[in-house]
Amino acid sequence: MGDRRTVAERGAIHERPQRVAMITLHTSPTATLGQNANGGLNVYVRELCTRLSQRGVATDVFTRCLGPECPDVEELAPLSRVVYLPAGPADLDKYRLLEQVPAFTDAVEDFIDGSGLGYDMIYSHYWLSGLSACALRHRLGLPWAHTAHTLAVVKNRQLAPGAEPEPEIRVDLEGEIARCADLLVVSTPSEGEDLRRAYHVPADRLAVVAPGVDLDTFLARPKPLARAEVGHPDERLFLFVGRLEPLKGVDVTLRALAQLTNGGGHPEVRLLVLGDDSGAGAGGEQARLRRLAAELGLTERVEFLGSVPQRQLATYYAAAEACLMPSYSESFGLVGLEAQACGTAVIASNVGGLASVVRDGVTGFLVDGHDPADYADRMRRVLETAHLSDELGWRGSRLARAFSWEQTTDLLLDRFSGLVAASRLGGQLGVQATSRHE
């Protein structure tokens, strides 16, 4: 049979990008996780750049400088570095940061022009970076891939009680990015469907590539040993991991815990909350949650531990009976995947990004809605059904093995190679057409 691939696909083998300009305007991949806006996006960029480096592909990650002690350049991996550029004062929120996009874009262009290096493509993350990449694509003549990580239309459709909706300007700008990018990388088919439905993105400009998990860091280990290491040898633990913001639904876990412990027959249970405020909302989400815990009589049963390093985080996962994720929306359940890799069950809301990594009744439970009683019911099942926590965790660890950063990187490289090949072929055809008309 003949080769059915397109010219661009056949050329992709020889068009693997050698250097990629990564745009993450609002946050650095080296930032402390669980603080401010730092979370899954940071992990994604850091892990991807590390794996690309191992494959001989260089990356420069362009982000903004947050203070006078900020380095000009920071090494991320042997062939990867973070380039810090000015973009307003450190305390800007994402909407005031929008005003800094033009200056940041100019700074990226100046750096690239002055570096003498050849870049093969642009890969942007989050909508603010997408706006910068959109301008750079036209100025530099490079193909452009984009990952949204979160979409305003999805967040607004599934708002937490009392949460502020994302403004229309973000909705509109994400639409412009979706229509202009050469390739949109999404983590799940449901995220791709959200883009198609909201912005009419054709299927051939979408690539569904699931993120991975660091299987060398997140490993299953005996629960009693892990509980002793985190200082709770005689208690049964539930865990929340992530930024503290209404979207994450931590208040649901507190109310569920109150039903379990205040007359619910399980005074031995504690909840550990790992993560800091996202910076969204007046007064801080942690302060609100602490007040709620006190009102519910949970002060002695809940610990707010802030952010912890990744390797220490793995021990906390392994110590828990289950990781709780009652989010109102998630583009991908990276925390759930990490927990399962550590042999821990996950009790999560039944939304697209979480349903893609948690198997209901197999590796944990998916809960429709945000009624604390439903979460308390699943938590009680885990506590009272013999060996259930271990069985769910074992199956979760098996499932997590299918999600590696190596696989993610190889799938992305395949799509990026096709993108670069198509761009170069288009440029060659344009030159040939010009020559014929001279």
C-alpha cells in the first residue's frame, strides 16, 4: 500500500523542533507549588521541559520577573532555562497583568532577536501567555501551539457559591486565542469538546494529550509507615492538596468531615489541608476556611499545613485513606493522578478533568454535585469497609502507570514536528509562488 500520510506528516520526521519558546507570563515553572497561582501548570511546564531536554530539544521559558532579586536566567534542565523579563510589579493580579502583555511581548521579542538563536515554534500556557504568543507568532513568523489549562466559559458554567465569575473580556480573548493558534493542546476529550462548543474550533487543530505523573517521585508505600512519617501514627487521615480558592470546594470537605466526626462515629479522623491561598478573593480563602472549621467544631481535627515539597507531598498522599477533590471544575486531575500513583484512593467531583483519571468504584469515587453528605458517605465507606482503601489504592497505582511524562512528551513532540513541518512547507511554497510571479 502507498504512504497515505500528508506531505507535512512525512516531513515531520525530519522537522522535530530543536528550540521552543515557551511562554508562561504569569508564573514560573520553578515557583513554589500551592501558592498564589502556582499549581498544575507549573508542574506541566517543568516536567515537559525536563523531558524535552532529555530528547535533545532546547526550551526557553519566558516569564515575568517578580522582584529585584529575580535572576535574569535560571537553569531548569541541561537544555532548558527560565528567562525572567519585566512585566509590572509583583503584586499585580491577572487582570491588571493584562495591561503588561504588550511590554512583556516586546521584551520577549528583543531577547529572541538579540540571542542569535533560532526558534522553531512557540508554545504558550494560559490565556495571558496566549495573547503574547499571538503577537509573537506574527512578528517572528513561527508556528504556535497553546494550552489553556483552564477556560473561563467552563469556570463560569460551574461556579462555586459566592465565587466571582470570570469577566467577559477573558471569555472573548480566549476565543481569539482559540481561533488564531495553529494547534490547541487539551488534556481530555471533554476539554476539547468545550473548545469546539464555545469557539467552534475544528477537530484538526485540536490535540488531546493527557499530562503525566512523575512515577519516580509518586510511589505507593505502606500506609502505617507514611502516617508515622507525617506525625499521625494513630489517626486515619483524609487529604486535600491544591491552591485554596472557592473553585476547589474545600468547604465541602470540612462540612463532610463534620458529619463524620461530630457524632458520626469517627473521632479518630483528621483532615490535612496542603496548599496556600491563590490570591483570589478579599481576606484570603484560608482565613475563611479556618473560620468555617471553628464554626463546625473542627479546630482540633483540621490542620492547614501550607505548601510542601513534591517529595514530601508523596508521603502525605501515601498516609491518607483518600485524597478529597470536590472541585467545581478541573481541566485535568493532576492531584488525583499523583495520589493514585501513591496507592491512595480519590474521592472527587464528577467533572470532566477528574473523571478522566478517577474510575468510580474502582480507584475511588466520583460524586455528582457538592452535597457534603454525599462526600461523607463515600468517606465513611472507605473507613468502614474492610480493606477498601487498600484495594482502591492498589488499582489506582496500576492506572497511574499509564500516565507518564515520557509518553506525554513523545505525543507532543509528534504533533509539534508536524506543526513545524507544515509551517516550513508553507513558507517554501510561499517563496516558490513569489519566485514564479517575479
